[in-house]
Amino acid sequence: MISFAFCTYNRADRLEALVSAMRAQDCPVPFEILAVNNNSGDDTLAVLERLATLPGAPLRFVTEMAQGIVPARNRVIEETLDSEILVFIDDDELPQPGYLAAAHDAIVNEGAECAGGRIRVDFSPFERPRWLSDDLLGFLAEVDHGAERLWLEDDSRPLWTSNIAYDMRLFRKDSELRFDRRYNRAGADIGGGEDAMMFRALLARGCRIRYRPDMVARHFVERWRLQRKYFLRLHYRAGLRFGEFSLERAERELLGVPPFLVRQAASHTWRWLAMTLTRRTGALRQGMNATHAIGSVRGYRRKAAGDAPVAR
């Protein structure tokens, strides 16, 4: 049995198209669809109740009361521990033809313990901003590691949980292998990083990770993400978590912060301001570097003050 799952929060208007595309998948084995509603305030539950009565692959749904993507993803794992394969997709995506069959083939026939594929950003019904260059698409979750199948052995070519499949023996054998709640993203928050941490945890365990270019999902981008400030906020939040959870305490600190962090933040910020004032190409990318550095300073100070939440 395959469990084809998504977590959802206040996107009732997207669910019918998503579930229809999931049911349209060809797969050599039976599959169920699992939806985890994360306390949505819209009519998500009513839509799911109606969709569950329609023909096709069975749809079941549960509500996770703890707010955030990490509790919701971990609830999916607990709900599907008896399945052979778990496949994740997001509620703002659509799986393309062949998606589920490719995931099954990677796990069952190629011996992968984790498999993921391409994510293609779809701007419709909005226009793509002219300033949004191709090198920024990865920050909108686009993934494309080429047309060939690959075994991934480091984090230089990551896979995200918006398009990924797991051999569920991973989670049955290791009850500690779960999404890290320190990287939770709740409500209207942005960033997170829980999927990057899971990817690194699998690499550290020596898991067989497969890139399948024929696992393709279309990712629809909301208008509020198509603004420069989104990219700046995203990097600030990433820096905050990096400083708080990843940096080691330094032997030398000034006001609770290592001097090198302050120098980095000041240097990146100065260059960002100079590039912005002179309208130089690359000012946004430099701004992303600056906000990440500033976030790292604040995150480190929270660590130094002992405010960081305890790990799982």
C-alpha cells in the first residue's frame, strides 16, 4: 500500500484540483490519499468530506491540533507507519502524469529508501516579475537536477518534502527519525527548513536517496511570494535558525555575539546598501546575504541567552 499524503492549511480552494490529480495517477499497486488538516479556518473540512465521497482512490483525513508544518508532517508519518511507501506532496501543487508510478519504481525496483523529483514553478494566473531571475527560482521551491536519474550522496542537490517518497521501514525502525520541531513553520510564517534537516538526517544515516526526473510536480506560487521582501524575509528567518541551532558557541563573544558574525553582517549590509543606491545587478541577492547574516546574529544571541527551544 502507498499512502499519498499532503498537509493543508487554509487552502480549501485548491483541494479539489489536487485530489483529482492525485486520483488520476496510474500506479501498479493500490494507494490511499491522506490529508492532514492543520486547524484550517476556512471550509477545508467540508471540502474534504465531500471529496471523500467521490470515486477513485480512497481519501481519508485527520486534523492535527498542534499548529505548524512539523506537527502536521509528523502526524502523516504516524498515520502511515503501516504503509510500504509514503509519498508527500504540498497543497499548492499538482502531481504530473507518471509521478506516483516513478516514486513506486524508485523505492521498490531501484532500492531507494528516499526518492524525489522535479518541482516546476508555475506563476499562473500571475505574471512573473521581470526582476525574478532563474537563479532565484530555487527559493520558490523549484528543483531540477537534470534529465538523468541520480543517486544523491551529499546535500549539494537537495530534495524537498513537496515532492518526495520514503520507504516507511526508515521510520518504523527509527522512532527518532522525525521532522525536527525546532524548524517548525506555523500559520503565515515563512521558511522553516524542516525538510532540509530531514534530508541531511537521511544522508547522515547513509540512506539510499534517488533523484527521479520523472517525478514532476507543478508548484503554484501565491502573489505575496512574488515580491522582493519575501526573499529578504525568507533569508532572515533562515539566518535566525542557523544562528540559533547550527552555530557552535564561540570562545570569544562581544555582547553575546562572536565578533566575526557582527563583521559579516556589517559587511554584507554595507555592500547591499551600496549596490541598491547605485542600482547594480545582484542587489537583491546581496540583500538576501545581508538579511541572513543579520538573522544569524539575532539567532546566536538567542542561543547565548539560553532562549533556544530544546530539540525533540
